[in-house]
Amino acid sequence: MLVIADWLASLGLERYAERFVANDIDERALPHLGDADLRELGLSLGHRRVLLAAIGRLRPAAEAPPPPASPSMPAVSAERRQLTVMFCDLVGSTELAHRLDP
């Protein structure tokens, strides 16, 4: 059984142990925590990233969820790509095209 206080201490985040216990976060709740949950608990950005990476290592590879979509950008199936168009006009190309078989 995973003891949250010990696990947080192993990550160097023992200062958050009381917050986790006060919010009833145990090993069953860990896989369901997201960035917004950790922000609500008062974790800094760096500590949230460390904790989310550690939670990801707790999950078996088959259970790993897909990365969350960015809230500012809706998920779309199309993508924007650069396109370069080049036009060349060769002197006498029209006459040459009429003489040769395309």
C-alpha cells in the first residue's frame, strides 16, 4: 500500500502531505488527479509537473491516458501547413510545348 506522505517525501514534496490528507487523496485518487486539481491544492507549476510525471510512472503503460487537450485550443483533425509555390516561365516554352508530345 502506498502511503502518500512517504511517497511525497520521496519526491521532495513532503510539504504538501497535509494538503493531500486533508483532501482525502490516497493511492486510489492519485491516478485521477490533473493539473487543475493540483493547482487547486496550491502546488506551484514546477511541483505540479514533478508530481504529474511521478503519477504517470505509477500507472501501467496500458492504462496511461492520452495527453489532455489544451484548453485554449480546441482539438481539430486538420492542421495548417506551409506551402511554397514556384512559377517559372521559360522563353519559347509555349512553342516547345506545341512541338513536343505532352
